[in-house]
Amino acid sequence: MSEAGGRGCGSPVPQRAPWSLVAATAAICLVSATSVWTAGAEPMSREEKQKLGNQVLEMFDHAYGNYMEHAYPADELMPLTCRGRVRGQEPSRGDVDDALGKFSLTLIDSLDTLVVLNKTKEFEDAVRKVLRDVNLDNDVVVSVFETNIRVLGGLLGGHSLAIMLKEKGEYMQWYNDELLQMAKQLGYKLLPAFNTTSGLPYPRINLKFGIRKPEARTGTETDTCTACAGTLILEFAALSRFTGATIFEEYARKALDFLWEKRQRSSNLVGVTINIHTGDWVRKDSGVGAGIDSYYEYLLKAYVLLGDDSFLERFNTHYDAIMRYISQPPLLLDVHIHKPMLNARTWMDALLAFFPGLQVLKGDIRPAIETHEMLYQVIKKHNFLPEAFTTDFRVHWAQHPLRPEFAESTYFLYKATGDPYYLEVGKTLIENLNKYARVPCGFAAMKDVRTGSHEDRMDSFFLAEMFKYLYLLFADKEDIIFDIEDYIFTTEAHLLPLWLSTTNQSISKKNTTSEYTELDDSNFDWTCPNTQILFPNDPLYAQSIREPLKNVVDKSCPRGIIRVEESFRSGAKPPLRARDFMATNPEHLEILKKMGVSLIHLKDGRVQLVQHAIQAASSIDAEDGLRFMQEMIELSSQQQKEQQLPPRAVQIVSHPFFGRVVLTAGPAQFGLDLSKHKETRGFVASSKPYNGCSELTNPEAVMGKIALIQRGQCMFAEKARNIQNAGAIGGIVIDDNEGSSSDTAPLFQMAGDGKDTDDIKIPMLFLFSKEGSIILDAIREYEEVEVLLSDKAKDRDPEMENEEQPSSENDAQNQSAEQISSSSQEVDLVDQESSEENSLNSHPEALSPADMDNAASISPSEQTSNPTENHETTNLNGECTDLDNQLQEQSETEEDSNPNVSWGKKVQPIDSILADWNEDIEAFEMMEKDEL
């Protein structure tokens, strides 16, 4: 989500220089540093760079070719089932499906990628297909934001490179602005979304019927995200500059103007979601990740593309606030816009990985290197960047939909520093994609980075961005058929030419609706950064910044969140953390009292924690108390979830899959525990009867194999006994509810039958219908199918697949990735005196939160210790201690057809008792609704 382009920047640009000069220099001012910075890692030979570049080309061909063969004209490829994803024909995925409009999304999103990868013949064919097949007048409700960045941006990027190729005289000689006319048609279809009093667009629109008509099925929404309303200016302004129709740029500017006017004036931050009619902030937490990210990006890039000083002024104002409040190097943590010293969450989402690249464009290299290195360490731990991870670098949300933001920042850091270290980072990304995400029909998103299981999706942005950035990372200038520095990248990595800055300038560059008299102009950067200042003569500059972060994920104490005034930092002890709290420690009780937190001993042996902010010693202590209560709730919720059995994996290891396809499976509360014993490997065979509810009539077929059984008509345990008696070495139960999928339904544990199940010795796993059909289809096509049943995906077999290299085993922790949060400031804990023997902490006198039910209380009998899993924690002395957390097995009984044990069961919020602190608590209440 950053931009390319730019020329030499050895000299500063004069303040408020004419845009013709700025356009030539500001696009990526740091690119000239490539010649300055070459030390810090062993240089990569041109031969190896070419080899990696060719590998990227082959990977793109694999993804694009399978889309065209198995999915086109559908919007996206489903790589596990080798078919297209068509809106309405697959189970709904909620807001994720709003990107699909039955307009061949992946093809349009890939147009300019084809040219960047020097596939000009394929580009010409693709343009002809778009013009011939794509219909933009479909009766479907789509996201305005996604349609703008993917489809409108894709058409404009395709047009930009089509006219470039036409000017070169070899390709596209027949082209007559047809893509631009389609873009203009789409632009007019999106304009009704802006029919609000604020000028902020509705989040969704019907391509055929627009907004608010009965047949439109949309137009009743009241909220939109900041990025959704603030990520329009590049595409809409480009459309205006290309066509001369100023209305598009005017509407996009009005939306940006309104967001700027609604910023929180004391902090200069914006919230995540806003009411499109009133302008009130709905979610008042602020960060640089999901919901806000590209708003900041487009302010800086709008200045680069359009030459309007006001956009740079706004960006610099926001950037100063980000670095003052959100940046806690190397972390970037959300805060409350009204209380920016108060953290709003203790985890980060994957979309913030674009921010180091944006900092490169800003010229702020040091924090870019720090945050990028932290993210790289997380990737090395989990193979991919989880959708969200905590401040101590554990998985919070385990999915990874093959997002390109980290590759983008890697590319820009390499362009800025020339440090070959970033080439090695790119090489790691390529290896991980091929090793863990590549499947026979493309590349599949990771459903869980800890187990290696796949999801049947390959989003269009994977082709639009990932391969573009990886190829450019390893390409030399002569490898690209045009000058990439003449273009700016949109947030979807589509290319817009910088010459648009001087075309059709009918709109005033200076925004007269906003006043900047209250801003200190001396804080703004009006010049292109001098590379000699950015990169000191020390040839190991970047390496010296990275080195302290090498072990930040695995070996250091988990990073705590310490947000206090400067006066408090000067020698005072850090605030008390929930994980360190001991109910028998008088010093801790005194700290609680100072924070306005009181302990109430209940008759049933529990201890209730209540915070009254007005009783705190100071506003700083009140913030610390609020944070302590939130940490206690999150820690309790997290430990409750860790007591549930994690998902298991079914990995197809036979030809032609070779371990590439990994299916998410639910475990059983009986039989062989795959987390404690070696995995089970064998060929699969269907049992007869298929429901497995009676003695098998084909024991010879399942003898020594893994039996496939259909769910229903009897208990799970009965099925297991019948296939075990027939000689099966394992069992896979396939859901009888046709169309069910782990994408849309929570996994659950298969419970026993209420009797002793110790006689069941084989492993049993559960697959929903969609995942089970993948195995059944493989049997029909290849007859003999071998699978691996395990607690997480294993390395692929190098003997069976010579091109695959053996990999190191995933070291990710087995924990649930669903988010659980609560908004209450009241927590019930176990009384230490009544449960000292069941302490969760390694110290017998310590008290830590464990399971919380819907009343936010903990029963002493639910606390046990586990010697097998160690987590590091930070105590008051700054030392690391091991905290043993129990992963307790739930043993409730359920009937086969009515499971009652599930993942994703969320703790319900407790009624708040602090009416005078409602504003601060709102940030936490919204965490449960976070969407990536």
C-alpha cells in the first residue's frame, strides 16, 4: 500500500516548489539511497536475483493460470476445490464477499501486474477478455471501498499501461481508451453512494440500482470505516484527470475534507468508524491498521500525485500524532482518540505491515526498520504474519489470507537502503509461499498459521500486489519494460502516471474549507530528504537498528504496555500488570487502591475486582487502573480459550498433493490424542455402511487404513468402535449437512457417549462437508489417497516431491485465534486463600485469572497447572519468569447430531458500573466487532 516512482533526491527541493519539480522528486525520494547503502549483509549476485525473479514469474503463472483455467469469469479462484467463487453460489462469508461483484475481479485486478512482469502478450489478451466479457451492470451489492481500489483502480492501472505500450509501438495498437470508458462507467455507478449530508459515501452500493431503492437492498447503513471513506482520492482524481470530468475528484476531496474536520483536535487522531450522516465517531480507537490504514497513505500520495500542499499538511499533522501516541517502537498500538495515552488494545493486526513502507516514503527510516524487523521475527516464528498477534507476539487471530503488505514494505526498504538483507527477507517469503501455501490449483490462504491448515480462497489482491512487489524487489531496471519511477502505486498496487499532476487541473489545489492557522508550519517537511542524513556514513546503520530486535519474539520478556507521563518514567516502578498480580502481596493491594481498584470477598469464595476511577489517586493512576482491569479481562478470556482443544489437521500427502492440501479438522474427546502421540498416516477407505453405525460389511477394505464415515444416526464413539473392530487405524467423520464448511461454522469436539471410552485407541477427526468432499473427490479421481492425521501440518515429503525442500516444523503455539474481549470494569476472581493449591502461576502464592463464564467468575476447581507449556511474563523487577498455563480438556457429553462444544464461544460483556467513564470504555466495547 505504498507508491513507487521517483527520481534522484540528492538535493532538497525548494520549499513549496513548483509541482513539476516535486513530481519528479517526491514520489519515492529515498530510492537514490540504493547507491549509497550497500553494506550490512552479503550482496546477492545478479544470477541469484534473476533466479528468484524467475521463480516469482513461475509462481504468478501458477496462480493466474489456474484462475483462468478453473475460475474465469468468476471473481476469484477457490484453489482447494479448483473452481470459481461466484457470489450467491457459495456460503456467505459476510463482509468479505462484498468485494465480489460478478465482474471477473481477479482478471481486472491482475491487469497491470501482467505488464510489470513483462507479460505483454498475456496483458493484451486479458484486456480483450475484459472488454468482451465483463459486465458492470449487475444486480449485486458491493463494497464501495473494495470496488474502488480493486476494480476502478485495476481498470485505470490497465489503461495507464495500455497507452504506454501503445506509445512504444509494438503492442496495444488497436487500443482506443476502452478500459478508461469502463472506468468512467463504473465511477458514475459509485457516485450515488456519496449522497449524504456529510459527503462521506455509503459503505455499499448496488451496481444496477444504486442506493435506497427497494430493489437496491442497501442504503440503510449509518457507519463506515475511516479508510473506506478516505481511500478514494487517487482513483477518483485520476479518473477526473484522465477524462476531464471533475465531479469524481470533487466528491473524493469532499469526503477527505470532512474526515479532516472531524479529527480529534487535541490529539489530531481519527477513529476507526464514523457515522456518515452526523459525523460522530462510532469507534473512538485509533491506530494505523485495519479501518484507518490507507486513509493516511492516501493523504501523502494525494500530495505526490496532485501537488496539493494541504494533503501534505494533513499527513504531517497526523504523522506527528501517530509517532507521539501510537508508535511504541517496535510496536504500533491502538489508542483512544480522546485519551491518547490510553491503549485501546493489547494486540496488533496484520494490515499495519504497510506502515514501514509509508514511513520510507515519509523519510523516517529508523522506525520503519524497527517495525519491519519485529514483523519479520513474527513471520519467522509462524511462517506467515497472523491476522492479529499480541504484544508478546502470540497468535491472536490465526488466519493469513496471503496479504501483501509486508512484502510491500520489504520492497520499499530495499529501494531506500539497498541493503541486501531485504533481498533475503523476500527470499524467505517466496520459500514460505511455495512450501506452505502452494496447492495444485494455485495458492490457498492459511486458515490457521499454527496448524498449517488451508482455506479455500485466493483473493485477487494476491495477484495484484504480492507478485508485483516480489518481482520488483529482485528486478533490475533493465528487467522492466518501462520506468516504474514514473508511476505511483495505489493501495492495491495499481499504477497511475505522475504526469496526471499537470493534466486537467480544474480544481483548486489549496483547500479553502480547512484552516491551518493553528498548526506549526515549521513541523512540516517540504523537502525531499537528503540521503546522506538518512543514512549516516556508518555502513552498518540498518543492521545496527535491526540487531536488538533479533530475539524480540522468542527470547525476550513479553513487551508490556506502559503508557505514562514523562515525569512518571523518571525512576518510578512500572504500573502493575494483571499477569503479575498476587492477591496476598500487600504492595500489590496498595497499588490497586491507588488505581481506584478494590477487592470484594464474596461469600462463595470468589474475589471481585471493581474499579472506581474517581477514587484513583490521579488521572494517571486511573488510566493505569482501567488498563489493569482490561488486561485482567483479556487474560482471563485468553486462558479460558486455551483450555479448549485446538483444531487438528488432515493433510493429503499422496500424489499429486504431496502435503500441499491441509484441511482443518475438529478433534475428539476420546481415542488417540494426536497432540501427545505421533501422527497417524495411511490410505483412506469408505466404510460400509457409510454411517458406521453397525458392524462393517467391508472390513477388508478398511483394514490398516483410515476409515471415512458419515456423521449421523448414532454416537461418534459407536462409529469409532465399529471401524476399530474392523481393523482401521484411524477415522474421519464427514458432516452429513451438505455445504457445511469450517469457513462458516465453528469447529467442535466430538464427545463420547457418556460411557467409558478408554477402549477406543485410534485417532478420530471431524471434517465438515466441504472439506470432506475434497478427500472424496480425490478418491474418485486418483483412487488411492493417503492422508496424515496430526495436531498440525507436517513438512512435505521431499522424497515424493523432489522440487520441495524439507522445512522446519512449525513452532507456533496451539491456541484459539478467535478474539474474546469484554467491556466491563468488574471481574470476579478466585479467592487465593481457598485455592492456593490450584494456582495458575508458578509461584504458589500468586493469583492469576483463569476460566471466566458468562458471569465473569472463576471456580477454584477449574484451575490446574500444566508443566508442558511455558509462557514468559514480566514481573515488577523486570525479570522473566515462567507461567504455566493449563490447557484443560472439556468433557461434556453430546449427541452426534447435536454438538454442544464449540470454538468461538464468547464471554458476554458485563454491565458497566462506571457511567462517568463510558467514553473510555467504549473503545474496549468495540473490540469484539473488529473486522480485518
